[in-house]
Amino acid sequence: MKKLINDPRAVVAESVEGFGLAHAALVTVSTDPLFITRNNVPTAGKVGLVSGGGSGHEPLHAGFVGLGMLDAAVPGAVFTSPTPDQILPAALAADSGAGVVLIVKNYTGDVLNFETAAELAEAEGVDVRTVIVNDDVAVEDSLYTAGRRGVAGAVLVEKIAGAAAERGDGLDAVAAMGNRVNSNVRTMGVALAACTVPHAGTPSFDLAENEIEFGVGVHGEPGRHRMAMEDADGITDRLLDAVLGDLGIAAGEKVLLFVNGMGGTPLSELYIVYRHAAQVLAGRGAAVERSLVGNYVTALDMQGCSISVLRLDDELTRLWDAPVNTAALRWGV
């Protein structure tokens, strides 16, 4: 294992410290317990948005703290949920009196720990709503989840719900917007090679030289099946067929197409995937109104990608286009 780290046990703490130094104009880092807040939180009268999860998926979630997205993010250990004693102070910091929406990817540890933190926050007088992200169509249940996993669709939920909060929507309306996005986005991923967790020092699973994992999770969890390597267009067809078959996009509908890298795939390859996915959608009569391509929800250094499709309407498009100023997404400011 060759990685730019010091002590494997200090990877998260040192990474978050560096993130805070690099983006001091946007965020503030609390070290004990560890969480990241948007500068000058809470914003008076604004619903607070808090998300988090295991580290190793950068820039998710810390990279989306700032204007138009999250007010706070809570990083756990690599591929491990943050604890309630981290989540609670982040929620309290984000609360202006208008309440807090917790955006939680559907993994058992995350759901349980965020639920506990929500109960503790409510005991301290904070009104809390929770949005569960479960956009992955690969499997219904896994070692990590009851139901579908939450993956790259979390970025779209955070952006659009964040824009709703920024424009002044109330607590229930912001939570409803997050649920609306989650209901209209689907994702499927593929791994060409496994990632290496720093404290383990070896790949998290084994793939043969000419083998890929179709439907892989962002922690390297098993997907639908393993199969022989195909060219980019063939893999894209498989991913997109699964997504569109579940989402049911019809001719004439408008969509956002999101091709997400898993951390170890060059941007040039992601654009090859995007090229064919856009062509397939156009051939089916869907209009690709918005796009996002890049490494936004990674799995450390895993080679592979995921494809997400979000059904758009005029309001969702306006909220997607609304100004955002974070370390990982920035436009309109």
C-alpha cells in the first residue's frame, strides 16, 4: 500500500484539519467532537441542513458545506458512521430556531446514530426532520442496509434541499423537498478494481484481471453480480438500463444526468461514460437539461463510476441552478 498518509489511525482527523485550513473562508472545523460547519452558522430564520457519514467518500459530505447546501457535516471514521455525540453538536450549531433537517444515507449505522442524535436534539428543544436517501437500485438489502442503499443521489438531495432552505422554505417544506428529490433519482454503480482502506492496507475485495463488480456499493459491498469486463459503452448501457428501468423515464421528460467517479477513475473516462449515456437518453426522447460529471461521492481510490438520473421539473431545475458556494460545488456567486 502506497498512500500519502502518516498514521492510518489519524487519516480522518488530519484530512479534516487540512480541509478546514484550505477552505477557511467557507467552513469552520470543530475537532472535539469532530464536525464541520458553514461559517457564521446559524443563519437567522433559516432551516439548518446537516448530513454526514463515514469518511472515504470525499468530497461528500464536508465538501458540500456552504451557501446553498449544508450548514454542517459530520465525518465518521473511514466507512463508519459518525456517532451521536458528533451529530448532536453539529445539529445544535446549525439550528437558528427554525429547525434542522438531517439528510442520512440509508446504512444501518448511519440511520441509528442519526435517529439517536435527533432524539437528543429534540430533547434540547430543536425541531428535527430526517430525510433518508436510498437511490441505489442495485440491491434491496445488503450487509449494511435494510432496503436500498444511499449513494451518489445524496449530492442532488443536499443541493436542492439546500437551495429550498436558502430561499426561506420552512422545516416541513425543506424536508419534503429532500424526499421529493430522493423519490425522483436512481443510481447504479460499477467497480473495475477495489479500494484500499488505510487501516487495512489491502484491497477490500478481489476481482480477477478481466472481471468487474456490477452494482457495487460505495464501501465495496457486493452488487448484483460479477461479470467479464466490457467496453465503456457496454457498461454504460447496463448501468443506465437498470436506472431507467427503475425510474421509468418517459419520452418528453427532462432529466439531470450525473456521472460520478469512485475516486480512481480519470475524468476523461467519466466523460466517455457521460457521452454515451447522454446519447442513449436522447435516443429515448428524454431531454438532458442539466449535468454533473466528476468525483463527488467516492470510495477512496476505487476504480469505477456510477450513473444517476434525476427527473426534473421547473422547480427542481430552478433550485438546482440556485447559487451555491462550497468547496466542491460553486456557481451563481
